Amino acid sequence: MAEVHVIGQIEGASGFPDHSLFCKWGIHTGGAWKVLSGLNEGQTQVDNPQSEERAHWCHPIDLHFATKGLQGWPKIHFQVWHQDKFGRNELYGYGFCHLPSSPGTHLIDCPTWRPVGTFREQVSQQFLGGGPQLRNPDLIYSGAYRYKLHTLAMGHVHLHVNIILRNFEKFGIEC
């Protein structure tokens, strides 16, 4: 079987309205893909930068996949959360991007968005925090019903990944 190695890190995030951010992430693949080693989901630490507008996580990603074809190429999805001074967590954004299919080093800026509720929910969110969240997190990376959502653009998550492909030619898989 052909193999894909993904080695890199979630560097951080920028463009969000507040500091004290952390990120939950996961990798989604199609049925022809198998994780040989590494974790396909995780969570970063909370970073609260005092003097700059960018959160730094430097969270490692190290995955090794085996595949029979290109269908279902890996996607990485994010949930960016804000932690307030009382320790409460509030969702700040969802996002996803396809991992590059070409070998080499890649810098990726993944845009994020969050659902916008009704006017009443927006006012409540301003004073009490919280806000609407997706019932089914699969909507982050599947476009089935995402077009029906009312969303607001948020910041970007920054990735630095290295892609290594092995045995693609041997098994007749063309990228």
C-alpha cells in the first residue's frame, strides 16, 4: 500500500477578538485510509500572549497513513476556544483544510468561522458568553448542510507541515 507521512505542527492562531486561546483538532480521512501510527486528534495548551496578537501553540503533529487510493485525502479540522479569567470555555471558531497532496514543506493558514445565532442569542452572548455551537461536528468538513448556516468569519489557524509520500508510483497511484 502507498504511504503518507505528515510531520509538522499547529503553530498558533491570529485574528481572534481575545487572547487566551486553545485548539482542539482532528484528522478526517476516507474509508481507504488507515492510520499506521500517530494520533489523529488532540488539543493544544492555552496560550495567553500579553504583548502580541498571535497565540503560539507549537503543537506537534506526526501521522503515518497507508492508503489504497487518493479518494478521501486527509483533512484537518479545528475548533478554537477562548478561556476567560474564570476558566469558562467559549467556542470562537471552526475551520478545516485539506492537507497538501504534494510532498515537501507547506505553510497553511486555515480560516475559521463560527455560527451566528438569532438577535436574542447574540445579545445574550455579549453579556453572558457562550453562543451557538454545531450539534454535529461533522458539518465542519462536510459541505452537506453547511451552506444553510449563518456564520461569522473569525481568525486563522497557522500550520507548518511536511508531507512525505512513499510507494505511490509502485502501486499506480498518481498525485
